[in-house]
Amino acid sequence: MLIGEVARRSGVSTRMLRHYDSLGLVRPTGRTVGGYREYSEDDIRRIFHVEGLRSLGLSLRQIARALEDPDFAPSALVGDLIRRTEDRLRREQELLDRLRAIETSAPLGWQGVLRVVELLHGLNSPRAARRQQVVLAPTEDGPVPTELLARAVLAESDPNVAGALRWALARTGGEGVASVAPGMRSDNVDIRRRAVLAIAEMSGDQATAVLADALGDADPTVRGHAALALGRRGATAAVPALVDMVVGGTNDVEAAEVLGTLSLDPGCAERITAALVAELAAGTADTAVRIRLTQALVELPAPLARGVLRQLADDGDRAVALIASALLGVLDEPSPGSA
């Protein structure tokens, strides 16, 4: 088969085929009477082998070695190709993120583009103080674009910088919620934790809806942050998660205080009391858990708390009984000015 026909059937240009020939990579086994290159079936098969290895990113020199050396082991070379490809993809993803950030900020001119680039450099600084300064420092060109803040807060591990980013995002309203909410769907639990903390500081129905969805998160920390934020907004859907926090001992004092606030609604107060009593009656032998539940009762309206605490004052666990008796004494003390 002549070179032109080979090029048409293989998709490899005649120029590249001649280059392969000059390198000794794929040399046609025959020549016509007129001196034209003539490729055999084996030659064409080798061309496809070369193209297949090129598609993996191998250089022509590496391909020649792979095809000629019977002792050539591909594992090390493939591993190196994987690392180089991952590095290239990381750099390209960073470039794509920068371009999208610029596009989202909708700069009016090249000065606007340069400002976004400068902000990106600042937010990506290895120094936490520099990152915080970029967020908090006022600029004549306006605040940091919301999309940049959202991306930064989902990646930030320093608590001070994260706090500044959440503060700045809270001032953007619904736009900030929309930018951070995708972080709640991340497979990375750290990203979901950062996202829920940011949204917890935002107001509005959109933020409340995202927090309500977070109550079903697989991570107890995410659920806890969402429950505290929702409870402070008066959302009774947070009650089960708040009770779980008291039982588990994670931010249990905060959870009990929020339960107390929710119990100002008479209908919710009975529901909370029943949930705490159910946990006390669950048969757990863990004194620490029962003490936390007992202490949480004192945050509830006194008439409801007294009845349960009186029963607990005779509890078989002496530590629980003593704490219940002490809390009863606190509730029974006359309030200032009651005389």
C-alpha cells in the first residue's frame, strides 16, 4: 500500500509517516519500481501501535524503546505519565478557575481584570495574614467579588481568615448563599463543614432552606452546625438534631440553650421535654449522658422542668439525683423582685 493510501486509511499525515521513516520508527518494508514507499500489513499495524502509544503521551523516543526493547517494563513510565498528567491537569484547573472568576466578576475593562488577578494572588497567598488583609481591606474598586469569596471560604483552613471570609460573604445576601451552597454537595467533609458555617451566618429563606437540607448530612458536625443555626432562627425541625448533640456531648451546652429558646413556644416546649425524657428513659447506663440531659432540662420552662427533675431527684444514679436536686433548688429560688 502506498503512502497516500496509508495516510487516508490511518489518519496519519504523509508528513508524519515520512518523519516516522526518517526516525526508523516505522519504515516501509518495500519500494515500488518507481521508488515509492510501499507499506505491508505489518507496517500498518506498527503505525497503529505508534499512534496508540502517542495517545498516552509517550514521546517518539519512548515509543521506539517500548516497541524495540523486549525487556522494557511499562509500569514506571506509565506511573510517571500519570504524575505529569495530574500535575498538568491541576495547573489547567487553576487557570480555568481564574478565568471563571474573572468572567463571573464581569470586569468592565482590563483594569478590572487586573484587579481580579491581584485579588486571586492575595487570596492564594501562603500567609494567612495576607489572605485576611485582602478580605477586610477596603478598596476603591468595591468589595471582593462574591464568587472569589465563596471559593476561598470553602478552601480556607485558618480560623481567623475563614471568619473574615464568612463575614464578607454574609454581607452579600442571596448571592453569597448561591455561591457557597454547592459546597454542601461536596464529597469532602471539610468543604461541607466550611460551607455550613458560612451559610449559618447568612440570613434569608434561601440560607434557611440550605441549612434544613444539611440536617440530613452524613457528618454529625455538619448536622450540628445546621441545627444550631436553624434553632436560633426558630426552626423546630432542628429539635431532634439538637437533642442528639446533648446526648453526644458535642456543643451540648449551646444545643441546650437553643432548645431552651425554642421551648418559649408552648407547643414546642412539650415536644422538647418529651424528647429529653425519652432519652433519659432509653436505659442508657452512661452517667455523663444522663447528666447532660438533666442539665438541659433546666433550660426549659420551669413548670415543665420541675416535674421531670423531681422524678430524677430520686434516680438510682446518685450523681444524676444530686444534680437534679440542685437544679430544683435553682428553679425554686424566688426571682429577684418577686417579693
